[in-house]
Amino acid sequence: MNMETDFYTSMQKYWQYSQDLMNQFGQQLTDPSPVQKALYEQQGKDVSKWLETLSQHPETMIKNQSDWWQSQIQILQQAFQTDLKNLEPVVKEERGDRRFKDEQWQENPWFNYIKQSYLLLGQSLLKSIEETEGLDDKQKERLAFFARQTINSLSPSNFISTNPELLKLTLDSKGENLLKGFELFKKDMENSQDMLRISMTEENAFKLGEELATTPGRVVFQNHLFELIQYCATTDDVLERPLLIVPPFVNKYYILDLQAHNSLVKWAVDQGHTVYMMSWKNPTSSMAHIGFEDYVVDGVVSALEHIEKITGQSDVNAMGYCIGGTLLTTTMAYFAAKRSKQRIKSATLLTTLLDFSQPGELGVFINEPTIAALEAYNTQNGIMNGHSLGTSFSMLRENSLYWNYFVNNYLKGQNPMNMDLLYWNGDSTNLTASCHNFMLRNLYLENKLIEAKALSIRGTKIDLAKVKQPIYMLSTRDDHIALWQGTFKGVTNTSSPVTYVLGESGHIAGVINPPQANKYGYYCGGELNSTDSEWLENATHHQGSWWPHWQSWVTELHGKKVPARATQIEAFPGIYDAPGEYVKEKI
């Protein structure tokens, strides 16, 4: 009787918490933000166009319905079989889909039926969109994206009554999992903006400088935009040209310096590079006026000037990651347009878009109404809030980066695992209104960077074709943010000799791929004057990390060495130890 009473009490509390949850999301639906309203309106137009097109081609709809019904009958028939465990399912989940790993999804007739019926519905809907004639590619992309979001939000794995693992857990714990889950939910709601931000790790799981970002160094310069970190040499001699790393200002730099075993920074230092890292300030609304061109001139150019003051070396090898690579290439074009000495003698671009005509799944947000709404939001607030931006990126991989944590945290009532990469992913940064608006309209919407003299940096019109320095372009095959076909296309807009390398895995794991892990390989050697598919067909696959391949490339360009440089000299004693102060600023 006590067990029943405890369970009943837990369910009463859960129901009250559920009402709070529904009220919160109901408010968002009845009073959406301008950005959400623009997205809803665009979705409405796309759905109307799809339904109109379907009505003009009834044979397609009839065929899809017939296929669906036949498969549904097969699923139902299979559910009555006695040996489900050893039967090949009618509909399979995609490779890597971990939502249905509990054995009951396969062995229990009811849950097996629910799972396969759900998978069939999703696959049929997406197939219908793809096969509908009369829709352009952009419309199909948007329809498929939002259909997938809806389908995955309704997955039976997301609900207690249709998830065998959750159902058993709830009964065994007398509902305690749900109470613990709602405590985690309330905490997350306090840190959320327009969208629910689900914690992937505990807030204080790691301490920067002690467990993450631990490579020894000193901050040797600071201004209103960035801190410049010089890392301590670990070799007697170093390459004459320093290495400047320009990380994306939409994330914190320590993705490149997580822990000793997977730190690209530490590895580069150990190879004999004098490494300088730009650590961007996490902007507040008071910095609303800071634009993309300020990140070029007051950012990258300023860093180069101070490296020369410290080392006496007027030129560097440079590495830019994601939008940091876009910023780096823009700086090179800026030097060329001003006919100044080119301080960047080689550029390594990691998963970097220069041509934004193929922006990956972000493309579903790239249209005039949505961009205009985002611009208005930014202008009103002075910043794009990093938590909202981070949640939006997580929804690009909703099952692994959103619903997985929704189930684990709120329905299982379990604290998330503390992993270095996930901690970094949740350590968000804001974007200034001016810079984000520039990127949205000039880069993503109008794709002006590849147009000669279409963009100006502090009054100087730039042209990527004037960039002639050697470029090492690394992309990754499964990147959903910077599609490798887009990076391949973009780098051809320069006049540089390009070494194009395609790593395995995705936007992060394909880059942070240390040699000792021996986890992912890479392709290289194809001809850039071919199509991307032809390049891949002719490229050679290599086992292991791309890091040593890059090291060989950069040392072949200029391998002269000098005695190791001190991180503290009389003229530039440094401000404080790495990782500095800017990286510790939280939203």
C-alpha cells in the first residue's frame, strides 16, 4: 500500500510540474518571438505549396499511400510472430540511431509494432516530400528539415507510456525519476531564452586552466576584442615563423586545447611551433556596434602586429577554424587590397566556408523574412544570445544533441555525463548584433564574399582572387555545418595553391583527431580543377590523423628554425597565465 501511495504522490507532483511545462511552451506558441513567427509563416507557405503540388499530381500521393499501407500490414503481421528477436524488421532505424537500443523494442510485440510504425511514418513522409514534383530544392530542404524535427519530437522514445525502458524505470522507482527530472528541468528553464536549453554536462564540471585549456602559456596582449596567448615552448628550437590560431568567435577557443591527450595546441607546440592563440571576448549588449570588419582589423591584424613586436618576425603561418577561417581569409584579402605586406604567409582553413551557397542544414533559416526577423532581434537586444544560438545548432542534430538529453535528464532523472567536448559545447558565447547581422545578410543570404569588391573592410573593397598564399584546406566528410562540397567550391575563389584534405567524421571530431587516437583517416591528392565528386574518386585514403600530414606541409613551406622563444621577456612580460580571463566569462 505504501508503494502505491508513494507512486500516486509522485504522479501528482509530476502532473503539476507537467502543467508548468505546458504553460511555458504554450506561452511560446501563443506569443512567439518575431523570429519564430517568421519561421512559422515560412513553414506555412512551404506546406501550402507542397499540398497544392500534391493535388496536381495525385498519382504520387496514391502510390506513396499504397506503399505505406502495404508496409504497415507487413509490420502488423510480423508483430504476431513468436520469434521477433531473430526476425529481420520491415523498417530499420538509420545507422547510429540509439533511441531503440533497449531489447524490448525488438522482442516485445507491442513496442516492436510501435517502433516500426513510427519509423515507417517518418520515412514515408520524407520520401513523399523528396518525390513531389514542382518543388524547388530549397523548398524541399525546408520541408524535410521541419518534417524531420516534428517526426523526431514525436518519437515513442520521448514518452513514458511508449518507451519500455522509461516505463519500467518509472514503475521501479515509484516515479522518483520524474521528480528528479523536473528539478533538472526547472534549473535549465532558468538558463533558457527563447528555446529550452538542455544541459549536456553539469555547470561546474570542469575548471578552465586546471582540467581544460591546460597548455602552459601567458596572455601577452589584450584589447577590447581579444586576448593573445603565447604558449610556452617545449622544444629547444622552434620554427622561425610563429603560428597564429584564429578560432571562431561564435565559440570559445579551448576546443583546440581541451586536455593534453587531444589538444591540437599542445601537439603543435611539441612539433616546434611558437603558437599564438586569439581568445575572443564574450560580448555584451554594450558591444552591439562591433562588426565583422572590427574582428578583422582590431582582431587579426592587431594580433599580427603584436606578434611582430614580441618576436621580431613580420610574417606568420596562420590557422583558422570555421568562421575563424573565413575571418582569416578576409584578412588576407584585406592586406592584398591595401597592397600592404602580406603578413600571413600560409593559411590553414579548418571546416571553413568562403562560398556560402551551400550552408548545410543552416540553409533552412536562410531566407529574407527569417534573416530580417533575426536582424531586428539582434538590433533590439544588442547581441544574439549564445544559449539560443547553441540550442539552434543542437537542433541540427536533434536526436543526439537534444532529445537524447531530454530523455536522459528529464524522464530518466539522471544528471548528464561530464565530458570535455560536451562541456565546451554548452559553454556558449554571444555574438554582437552588428557582426551577426553582417554574417547573416552579406555572407549567408547574399554570398558577397566570393564577389570581387562586393564587401568593404574599413572602406577597402576586397577580392578573394587577390589571395595568393598557400592554403591547406581541411574539411570533414560528415560535417553538417560546413558541407565539404561547399568548402571545396569556396576555396577555388582564391588564387592560392591549395592542398585540399577531407577528413572522416564531422565538424568537431574530424578536426580534433590526435595521432595517438588513430580513430579517423583522411583523403587527399585529388585535382582541384575537377568536381568535388571527381576529386573524391581520385583522392587517396590514408589511415590516421591529418595532423602529421599538415605538419609536413607547413614545414616544407618554411622549415627554418631558431632558438625557442621565451614567453616572458622584459619588454613584453605578459599579463597573466593562460588560459586568460576572457575565456572564463560566462553568459
